[in-house]
Amino acid sequence: MENSSCGRYVALATVCAVLLGGCAHGTTGSLYSWNSVSAAHYLDRREARWRTWSGSARGDGTFCVSCHTALSYALVRPEIHVDYEDQNGAIEEKRLVENVRQRVHLWQGIGPYYPTKRDESRGTEAVLNALILATSDARSNGDMSAGTRAAFDDMWALQKTSGDQKGAWAWLQFNQEPWEAPDSAYYGACLAALAVGTAPDRYGDNPGIQAHLALLRDYLDRYYDTATPINHVTLLWASSQLPGLLSPRMQHSIVSEIYDSQRADGGWDLSTLIGNWTRTDGTPLVLKSDGYATGLVTYVLQLSGVPLSDPHLNRGLRWLSANQSWWNGSWTAYSPNKRRHDPFSNVSQFMNDAATAYAALALAQANTTMGSAPRHRFVLQSTSGIAEHSSDGQPGFDGKSLP
């Protein structure tokens, strides 16, 4: 314990010295300044940690895809453009996609993420696999690969065709918002729609999937009124990629709902957006703006056609610009499930992983729209020093427990 604390203090001293010596946090000519290299390096390190963590290991040398770290990394990391030779990012992106392709290839024989939750594991993984591979194909050569088509086939084969959840998928339930809670099947259905809309080769127009899409649309419409605001945000995201998923009236309704929940400082907080929810340890939810809610909301608003001149969107992006960690590149979010007393633990960083990914994605989108994608110079020894000196390989923190 003594050595661990010492290592963290050494890391802090190293980072402070480097940053005070000349890290440029802003960007000339960019309305929303942020340190893209620092954010990218944080995400690379966290994805590598997830990939090698014993808790994520699965059969045949594969690892499970988490919504907080791996999925957000797959969707976000290729969009963060940086100046330095981006070897770590390319390596981690490749390993993640290859891991998914391997599990799709071994689908009939490889075990589920959680053997005691077989149906939920299969349904969740099938959707995530299709989304990650469709995104990868769309970004590469624009053609759908055979592995991606197989992933979609697996996904459709597991879509429910009867019962209350007709049109959705069995989804992992660990009583944990926002991705594995009793209402998270709706989130999963939104991701399935997003996967279809993202896929190349006009996959959404394929006659062979129209019956599945009809079931999916019916499910999303049927449970719309009971879905939480954060799931409405994901639905709006899916509708920006899959035409006809929502009517203009419903899109405007979600945007209005988002605006009404914006905080006075310009950000959004996850606690407000997950509805009537309580932590398992009895501690109060954190009612303050966070990087995950603000990042996801501002990104989705942009994709939905809201202009940067819109005051709600502008204030949200400015909140993100002002709230990136100055020494490890992350944004903060808070667990809605329990208070995390050890901010240095791997699990305590999960919400920050998602927060950093979506905050970076929102800012990258905004600056690209403005024609001035951020190109920040950053001394990499600072963030690599954190990983080197911290005993658990986690990013630095100010020493306080998380609320």
C-alpha cells in the first residue's frame, strides 16, 4: 500500500511538471478546445486494461465486450484524430475488432459471456457484435464483410418473436444502470437499430430483414412512453442513422425532453436521465453534470441536425470543453449504482471510460463540423508516466473518493 501511494504521488509530480512545462490545451481557431491526444491516450490505456483484465477473459483467448469501455472505444476511438504516431490506438482498435470477428466465427461453439445467463449473454453479444463490425466496415472500405453479415444473421436469429418483449433481444440484467438494468432491453433494441443504420451496402433496405425491422420498430414504439430519457437519447441516435425509425414529431419530443433536463451549468447528469432509480448502497445519486450524459447528449443532438448555434447544444459543448481533466485527459461520470470509495480501482474507472469516449466524440464532431478538427500537441511521457508509476496501471486522480 505504501509503495502504491508513493507511485501515484510520483506520477502526479511527473504529470504536473510536464503539463506546467508547456502542454497546449486549447486550439487556435477552434470554438471548443480540448486535448485530443490526452483523451486518446487515456482511452487506449483503458481499453488495453480491459482487454487484459482477468474479469473480461472468455473462451478461446477472447474477451467480452463491455458497454462502458470496449463498445464506447470501438465507436469513438477512430474518430479522434491526433498528430502523434498513433500506434497504440491502431493496435487496440485492431485487437478489439479481431476479437469480435473471432467470436462471430466461433459463434456456434464458443461459450456465452455468462453461462448462468446464457440467453441474456447471447442476445446482448449478438447486438454488440453487429454494431461493432458494421461500424468498422463503414469506416474502412464501405463494403460489408462476410463476418459482419454473419453477425447480423446471429442477431436476427435471436430477436424475440412473441411475448411482451417481441421485437427485442434478451439482455443482460445485473440491476445496474444505464446498460444492464431491468429497462436495458430497450437500450439494446436501440443499438440494434443503430447497427442496421450504420451498416454499409444499404443494408437497411435489404428485403430479407424488413420483417425483423418491423418487429423492432413496433417494440420501440410500444415501450416508448415508459422508456427512460437516457434510452430516448439512444433512440434518437439510432433514428439519425436509420430513416423512418422515428417520426419528426417524436424526434422533436425527445429533443425537447433533453433541453428540459439541461443543468444550469450547461451540462447534463445521468442521474436525472435514468428515471426513478436508487443506489444499492443507499447513498444519494450524484446530481451534477457529468461527461457521459453531456457527451452522449451533445453528440446525438449534432447527429440529429441541431446546429452548433443552438444555445442548448453550445452550452453543453462548452461544458465539455471546460471539464476535461487537465492531467490525464479524461472526463468524469458517477456510478448510479453505488458509491465507489476507491477511485484508483479498475471498476471505478468504468464510468469515466464511457464519459471520456462520448465527450471526445461530441467535441470531435463539433470541431469537424466547424472545419477545424483539433490537433493538439501533447508530451506523451506524462500520461505514460501515470501507467508506469501507478501500481494498478490506472489513470491518475485527485485522491478523493468518488461521490
